[in-house]
Amino acid sequence: MSGCEENQTRIYAQFDHIVLLSAPRETLLQRLAARTSNLYGKAPGELNRTLDDLGAVEPLLHRAADHEIRTTISLNEVVTAILRLVDA
């Protein structure tokens, strides 16, 4: 277990739900390319790091999550899905 993962898992018991908000690789690449409010991910090194992190970290997050919501749906649908989870 990595130090980051170990630190993160220490606080999980404090939450009723662990929800992973995810997006497919292609969607992340499109969003990074299109956004104008933050330059991170525009430089090749940053983009490579993002993709490396996606491959290395996302599986760990999947294992820890109680629920996953794919953020390819509208923001309203994401919020509604989260609210349904916490009301359940």
C-alpha cells in the first residue's frame, strides 16, 4: 500500500459513503484539451502524468469506493445520483 493510499484509507471510516466520480480516458483527454480555466494538462509532461496516474491510481480508488458515478452524464444527473446515494 502506498503512503498516499494508506493516508487516504485512514479517514474512510469517517464517511458514510465513498463515491468515485470517474470518466473514461478519452473524456478526460477531451476535457483537459478543451478547458480554459486551468492550464494543467496542456504540457506533454503533465498530460503523461495524468494518464499514468489514471492507470495507477484509479484501480485503487475503485477498490475503496462504495459507489461509482460516471461523469459522462450531465452535472445535474451526477448531483441527483449522489443525493440518491446519501438518502438511501
